[in-house]
Amino acid sequence: MTAAYIITGASRGLGAALFTALAAPERQLVGIAREGLPAEVVQQAQEKGAITEQIAADLSTASGVQTVAAALHELAIKPRRRCYLIHNAGTLDPMAFAGQWDDPTWVARSIALNVSAPMQLTDAFLRATVGIPDRRLLFISSGAAHHPYPGWSVYGASKAALDQFARTVALEQIMVQEGARVCALAPGVIDTDMQKQIRAADSEQFPQRERFISLKQDGRLQSPAEAAHRVAAWLHHAAFGEMAVLDLRDIMLSTASALE
Ligand SMILES: NC(=O)c1ccc[n+]([C@@H]2O[C@H](COP(=O)([O-])OP(=O)(O)OC[C@H]3O[C@@H](n4cnc5c(N)ncnc54)[C@H](OP(=O)(O)O)[C@@H]3O)[C@@H](O)[C@H]2O)c1
């Protein structure tokens, strides 16, 4: 029986690194992004023996979410011992002070991608995977859920919403038979396109820009591969789901061996 891993935002950054880090024989990987996945990401996963599938879907739209929800249903029809969904796709937009947002559609699109899509796909996943003994839901959150960064009001609020959603669904899943394990995990700072976007931001709209430029210059960003290795180790850990909201940096401090 193959295990299934579904990863949103798997075309680049942390999601692409997770796609290849999780690849192994007897595993089916499903990667989602607006235009599908680059050939090299798929090839790397296949070379490690994984069965791969990709879905082109814009998760900021209702039709994109519906496409992925239908795919989750199809995926779960096969008998499986394990089915894991990683909600990774996300956006920082609008990176600007409230009162100065240029595009009136920004907020709705960001909330749709960062909050509504993970919520709706969680519902679809929990319905589709009833009876699979090991089901896990991982939400990629952010330290911005707890610390307010001027310029990131929508992003921080969206990640705080995800955290509270994860806490609540985790409690619900304890109350149902063969409930899923749930965790919202802040991954730390990773050297991806999102960090490039932060370093290119207007300092007036994101006053902490210099701090992020220094993190890059001082070599203090995790590579996507390092972060993916740690996230994947936690996803498979026996303690996954015991705490519904966690920061990868705290896990590294308290139980470094857990991530080896
Ligand atoms: N990088 C960091 O330092 C950092 C820190 C804390 C938390 N995080 C979180 O980690 C996650 C991954 O971040 P990252 O840095 O890897 O970001 P990234 O490099 O910007 O990649 C974002 C991914 O999301 C996908 N995506 C964007 N809009 C989408 C849409 N409308 N529909 C479907 N997919 C979409 C992108 O694919 P396409 O553009 O190809 O569609 C891409 O694969 C995010 O949730 C982010 O908030 C990152």
C-alpha cells in the first residue's frame, strides 16, 4: 500500500524542497501550483522512486480549490496506510500598510490562498480519508502569526487564523474515531522567493526590510532543503500532533534529535 503526500505550493521554495525530500519508493506525491511543477522537481522525486502527480490549480479561486478537493477524493479511494496533506502555498501580499493598499482585490486573494483554501481542503481531506489509519495535516505557518510586523497585517492575520484553525481541528479530531493528527508549524526563515520579495520591498511599507537583508548577508537563512528536511522529520515524528501550534526553532532547541 502506497503512502500519499499532497503538497500545495510545490513548484518552488519550501514546497518544492518538501516534494523532493519526501520522495521515496512506495510513496505517491501530489504537488500543486498554479502552472504545475518544474520538470526538474518532478524528475528528482521520480529518481528517488516516488510516484508523482501534479495538479495545476490556483488555490486563490473556488474552482482551483474544487479541482484539488476532487483529486483528494480520487487519491483516497485506493487503500492506504498513510495520507498526509501539507498546506504550504502562501503569499505575503499586500506587503504595505493598511490604508495604502494599491490593489482592491489583494486582500480577498491573499485570504483565499492563505486561509480559505487550507480550511476547505482540510474539510475535503478529512471526508476523503476516513478509514485511513494514519492521517496528518500540516499547516505551514509563520512567526508572524504571533509577532506583528508593520506592513504584514494581512499575512500575520492569515497565519494567526491558520493557527487557531489548527488548534480547533486538532481538538475535534481527538473526539472522532481514528482522527487525524494536526499541526501548524512555523518553519523559520528560509532562503526562497518570498525572502527575495521581502528584501525588494519598499522600506516605508516594510520597515524591517534591513533586518531581513542582514539575515541573508550574515548567512542566517536556512536553505529550502535544510528546512524541508526538518519539516519532513517532524511530520513523521511520533509526537507530531501532540502540540497543535509549534515553531520549528523551538523543536530544534528542545529536541534536536527529533529532527535527525
Ligand atoms: N520563506 C520564509 O522565510 C518563510 C518563513 C515563514 C513561513 N513561510 C511560509 O512557508 C510557505 C512557503 O513559503 P516559500 O518561502 O517557499 O514561498 P515561495 O517561494 O513564494 O513559494 C510559494 C509557493 O506557493 C505557490 N502559490 C502561490 N500562489 C499560489 C496560488 N494562488 N495557488 C497555488 N499555489 C500558489 C507558488 O507556486 P506558483 O507561483 O508556481 O503557483 C509556490 O510554489 C508559505 O506558507 C510561507 O508563508 C516562509
